[in-house]
Amino acid sequence: MVRLQPDPFLNELTNMFERTTEKGSVWVTLKHSSDKSKLKRDKMKTAGEKIEYKCLVRATDGKKTISTMVGLKDHQRFQSSYATILKTRMTALKKRERKDKRKAADSDKKQDPKKQSSVAKPSN
């Protein structure tokens, strides 16, 4: 796994999306991390030091894996750049075909006239 700075990571992520446009997938994971071992975190807690948590972002296309750590200061800029990349590269997704609820209900009524007449009518 190659750890990159945020800007080169975004460039390489764009390249991954370009390589997999015809065939393949890209998996991106985000994880809350302090980038320190558990032992160091415990020592920092007992000493009263503040632990700075970051976001670990990993991306893989099955062949190559890249990662980066995004701090609190760079988070907004990174997130907007990342969202732009996702919007431009997800053009191959197909919209789900949905039935209109009213049309589906009307077609069910037309197909099953026996079920409607077999329902007991309340008597007065």
C-alpha cells in the first residue's frame, strides 16, 4: 500500500477511475484513525495529551492500493475535490426503473376482479 499526500492521492484516484471505465471497479474506504499504535494512544491519554484523529482514505482497483491521511484542516477541501471526482466519474451507473405506485395499484385492481368481489361487505 502506498501512502500519498491528499493531492497526489486525488490525482491517482482519477487515474484509477480512468483505467476502470471499460471494465473493473474502484473501491474507496474511509476510516477514523489516529495513526498511532494503541500503546502510544494509551500513554498519551494517561499523560493528558490530546490525540489528533484523522481520516484514513484507501482506494484500490484490485491491482493497486493507495491511501492517504486527511487531517481536520484539509478535510473540507479534500471532501469537495473528492465529491467532484465522484460526480464526474460515475457516468456508467444506470438509473433504476421504478413503477409508478398509482399505475401499479390500478393494474392490480384490473387483474384481480374476483378478489375485490369476494371481500365481504358490511351489512347494516
